[in-house]
Amino acid sequence: MIEIDRVTKVFGSAADAFRALDTVSVTIRQNEFFTLLGPSGCGKTTLLRVIAGFVDPTEGSVTLEGQDLLRLAPYERPVNTVFQSYALFPHMTVAQNIGFGLEMQGKPGEEVRRTVGEMLDLVRMSELADRRTSEISGGQQQRVALARALAPRPRVLLLDEPLSALDFKLRKDMQLELKRLQSETGITFVFVTHDQEEALTMSDRIAVMNAGAIRQIGSPRDIYDHPAERFVADFIGDTNFLEAELLTVEGERAEVRLASGREIAARAAEGGAGQGPVTVAVRPEHADLAPEGEGLLPGRLGDVVYFGTDTHFHVDLDAGGRFVVRRQNQPDQAEARGRGDRVSVRFGPGVGQVLRD
Ligand SMILES: Nc1ncnc2c1ncn2[C@@H]1O[C@H](COP(=O)(O)OP(=O)(O)OP(=O)(O)O)[C@@H](O)[C@H]1O
């Protein structure tokens, strides 16, 4: 639906030029909840602003269903933005805020009233329609901002960290709410966040960005289970990195030799190299502890940290480095192992992901 093709944005002039986006290409599908995820300063907001029309790219093209978006002024684009700072009018009521854009467009009064009513229902704010927005909570303001952006029925809704001002509990509720709104309206959502958990729980697909470039695009499960490179594996979730020797690659299947000397099947990175030293990533919850002599990586147990839902076992590997195993807790389960015990780390064939770098 949205085709972003080799978009580059350079801010400043020759002497202090800064490349905020570097040949970024991505296709966003219709009705998709698409998330741009990355650390602060990686270019997420700039890319969103290119789609909205607030930033002109230095090079590249952006089309929406084949139409050249770059030739259209921001207000001519079938796109609306929800900002982090809701930007509501405090002296107006909830209903007036939601209807404001429609009135500016010159829509007839009856149509404005009907749409505002539908939007109030959609965001579950009908009871507060006549309150001023200065007299409602942060979460409620967020709903009004969403309703106002959805009211003109844009083809695409751009959301720039819209939940970051909310407290933890409210943010969790609004994550589900946003997901519901997206599937009920069928509008394509492009969502910007630096919060990996938010991205994993809400998105159909995620583009992970770093330093002005997209490093990997995939479903949350793809990105989490099969990170292609160290940056992605490190940025999303917790990961153990193991030095290994790549022996063979056949399609997605790789054979690697671990530092302990054991040879195991791992998953190859797309476009990965042939042979030689590589890094293998293993998620802490994808590994387990085995008695000494049985697993893949022998070592000695260090810290054992209880987190309520799970326990983290820190293993100092004989081959060097530390490996964290995470195990989900069961009620009243006593932990037999303790610091200093000899153990071994084990994980199944194909669990280790060979990284591209
Ligand atoms: N108008 C501008 N002039 C110069 N540099 C800019 C401008 N806008 C953004 N930048 C720079 O471009 C880089 C990317 O900024 P952007 O706002 O896209 O990052 P971001 O990934 O959204 O980060 P955050 O999560 O902190 O908002 C940053 O280093 C920023 O300082």
C-alpha cells in the first residue's frame, strides 16, 4: 500500500550534514499494524514525518497505492498523525475536539455530529462528550486524540510514540485498545516506538531501525526467534551470544562448533557468510540446565535470581563467558541447585541462531 523506495534524508548543509535516513526501502501493506522500532535518534520519527509530509526526503520516492505522495502537501495526503503530546484544544469539549478537523474540512453539521458520535463510541468516551479536555485524565486525552485523528477516516494513521506519556498500567490497556481500533477500522497503522515489548505485542510486522537504516523486517515472532544480526538480537529481548565456528550452511540449516567443542545444528542467517568464526544467539528461555556431562556447555552456577514468574540461572561457562538460562516457575517448586554447583547448558537443535555479522 505504501511503497517507500530508497529514501534518504540529509539534514544540514555540506559541512555539518547529518544523514538521518540512509536509502530506506520498505513496503507497508494495507490494513497492517506496522511498527518502526529502534533506539532514540535512529530515524523513526523522520521516516514517519516523510510519510506525513512534514519532512521532504533528500532522495527517494514514497507512493500510496501508486500515487506519488511527495507531490502532495501534508493536508492533501490521506494520512493523519497522532502525536505524543496529544495537541488537544483544552478549552473545547471532547466532542468539539473530535469534530474540529471535520468542521475545518467544511463537512455539513449533521455529518459532523454523526461521525463524532461514532468516534465517541469507538474510543468508549460517549459519557464524557461534553467535558473539556483540560478536565479529563491522560488516558482519556489519548483516546480523544485518537478519535480526532480517525474521524476524517484517513487511509493511514501515523502514530508517534502515542503511549509514552501514560503510566505502565494504562499503557498496557491502551496497547490492546489501539490494536482493537486498528482491526475494527481496517485503517493501516504505522506506529513508532522505542519500546520493544510494545512493538512485539501490537504489531503485524516490525521494521527494526538503527542509525538511519532498516536492519530487519518481519513478524514479531520472526524478529524475536530469528534475529538476523547482533544489533537486532541485542535490542529485542535478552540474548546469550556464543562464539562459534561455522562448519557448513545448507539453506536455513547450519552446523556450528561451539567453544566447548560440541558440534550442533543451528539456524543460518539469511544472506549469511560461508565458514569461519560466527556468533550464535540463544534466548535464555530457549535453553535449560542439564546435569554436568549431559549438556552442550559445561560450567559453574553463579547467581540464581528469582523474578516471581521465572528464575534466572547465571552459568559461568568453562569455555569463558556467561550464559543465562531462564526457567518459568511453578508453584511451591523448591530450587535444588545453588551457586557453585557444576552444571551444563543445553538447548535443542536449530535453537541457536547464527548471526549475519
Ligand atoms: N530538523 C532536523 N535538523 C537536523 N537534524 C535532525 C532534524 N530532525 C532530526 N534530526 C536528527 O536526525 C536523527 C533522527 O531523528 P529522529 O527524530 O527521526 O529519531 P527517532 O528515531 O525518532 O528518535 P526518538 O525516539 O528520540 O524520537 C537524530 O539524530 C536527530 O537529531
